[in-house]
Amino acid sequence: MDNIEKLEQIVTNAKQWILDAGAQIRQSFTTNTLEINFKENPSDLVTDMDKQIEKFFIKKINETFPKHRILGEEGFGDDVKSLEGTVWIIDPIDGTMNFVHMKRHFAISVGIYHNGSGVVGLIYDVVNDELFSGIKGKGAFLNEQPLKKLQAIEIKEAVIGMNAGWLLEKERIHPSILPPLIQSVRGTRSFGSAAIELAYVASGKIDGYISLRLSPWDFAAGKVIIEEVGGHVTTICGEQLVLLNKQTPLFAARPGLHSEIVNNYIKN
Ligand code: IPD
Ligand code: CA
Ligand code: CA
């Protein structure tokens, strides 16, 4: 993505499409009866809107950037096995359970990677009309207002996003690891949308986010946005993420806090 004009064209289109997709979802609240199904289990929901929005992006991207490839959660895109060239990584609705149950607290997440490197991240909180964006080397924004660089804070002041489910017996983190962390921080929150929680880390609303089973479309955009404000997004042990891996145990946080939690709580 050396060609700056091309990057601007990509960003302009991607922002317009994500806003248009959000408008389609808001419109559906008044006009559509939602068709709800589950994939592997009753917690893993998918609706006709998830599919409609993914297909909308695929059509637009294929028409405008025919050489780009698309990895979408609902599987209507390409069979992406490598990040060669330009790849759009799309979660048409992140937080489908919130979408179905509450009609709020869900987002559209679009990450654009070029030869493996994140160049654009867009997360649109549809109901709050908040568009978080990050462009590699150009900063991060909330509705075009620049986000501040993240500063270190003490652990006792930190609010960490995590799901209560991670306290159950799981193969990826021993149940004894999280309680001492929960006791040390100011508080924990669970928003039910990885994309929104990552956008909240980037904008300093929360200070960290832990999740144990994320897929590329959950974090591709958030990683770009957080890194633009100096935060870290790694595996839960502080290692570099393998972007195309599913079931990724992920930890994102402000600088300072990230290493403190990895070294003193997770690896300890
Ligand atoms: C889910 C949400 C949820 C996270 C799950 C994701 P979906 O995405 O981000 O907060 O805990 O791991 O799968 O299924 O609503 O797109
Ligand atoms: Ca998701
Ligand atoms: Ca989804």
C-alpha cells in the first residue's frame, strides 16, 4: 500500500460503506422481522442481517477493488489462507447476541491488511453512531476527532474488559490466574462485543481487554486502532498474534499495564 492515493480511496470507500451498512441495520429495526439461527450452539447466533451486511461489503469491494481478497465471518468472501496482497477482514455484526437481545452494543468491524501488515481499522458502533478508525502511521480517531496516545496507569486504577466465562475451567487459562488480577484492578466490565471492547481500549474508556477465543474478524480492526495510540495487542502471554488463527487467546492494553499484567499475573 505504498501508493498514498490508493490508500485514501480505500479509506474513503470503507468509511462510506461501513456507515451505509450501519444505516441498513438501523433501518431493519423498524422494517424487518429478524431471522435468527444458531451455528454450533445456542450461544453462537447468526441472523439474516449478519449475512446481508457481509454480502453488501463483498459486492462493494469486488466492484471497486477486484484484486483485493475478503475474509468474512459468515463465509461469503474468499478462502483466505494467507495475508498476501490486500485482504479485508470483516465481522458484519460483532456482538450478535447483543444485537438480537438488546438491539444495541454491537459493531461492524473492518480491518484492511496489506502483505500481513494492518493498514486500516474501522469499528462502527451502529446505535451510538460512533466510528472508531485507525490508519497506520496517521493516528486513530473517533468520528474524525483524534484519539489521544495512551499513557501508563497504575493497576489499581485500571478497568479491564473480560467475560465471566473465562473464570470457568478452560484449557487456555487456569481458573486460578484471573482472580488475583480481578482483585488488583479497579473493576471489570463485559460489553459482549470484542470490537467495541477493543475500540474502548483504544479510546481509553477501559484500560485492557482479555478474551480467550477470538477469530481474526473480531480483532483485525481493533489491533490497528489500538496500535496507533501506542497500546499493545498480543496473545494472552504477550506474544505476537498470528492473525489468521481462530480461537486466539488475546490481551490488549495500554502500555505499561500490558507488560505488568502479562508478567505479574498471567505468566507468574
Ligand atoms: C463474539 C463477540 C463476543 C466475544 C466472542 C465473539 P460475534 O462475536 O465479540 O464479545 O466474546 O468471542 O465470537 O459472534 O458476536 O461476532
Ligand atoms: Ca465477532
Ligand atoms: Ca459476527
